[in-house]
Amino acid sequence: MKKKTIKNSNLPAKLPIGSTIMYYMALDYYKAPEWLWTLATLLFSLIWIGSIIKYFTHESFDVTGFVEEETEQNRKSKWQQKLEEIQNKQK
């Protein structure tokens, strides 16, 4: 079963590419010890695996289309909605 998520075009980024590069450069610049490199490698491996799994298992939807439909219904009064229901039943 696919879970619904927000469409990728509405989000700033899909994969953690920028943050991975930034932390790699920071660790290299400050000459981090070996244990910190190992910890960072493990952490970013888990983050990347999770991002790839999410990319292939979630179904996306467009937020803007959903909001427009909702606001159009909210503009109509209850009386207008009832009248439309009656007209639809008669057809």
C-alpha cells in the first residue's frame, strides 16, 4: 500500500545531497577524528536509505489542486449545496 505524501515539486528538495556534501566538507575542514567519520558515515547511510525507500514507496499528490477544490466548496453556502444536490438527483 502506498502512503500519500506531498508532491515533490512543492518541496524544496528530494534527496539529502546538499547536507551530505556540507557535512563532509565540515568534517574534512576541521580534521575530525576517525570515530566521528564513522558515526557520520553510518548516520548518512541510514538517511540515504530512508530517502530512497520513501522515494519509491510513497504516492505523491498536488497540494495546490487539493486546496483549490476545498476553498471552492467552502465558498458555497449550505443552501446552495442542498440546491445542487436536489438538482443532481432530479437528473
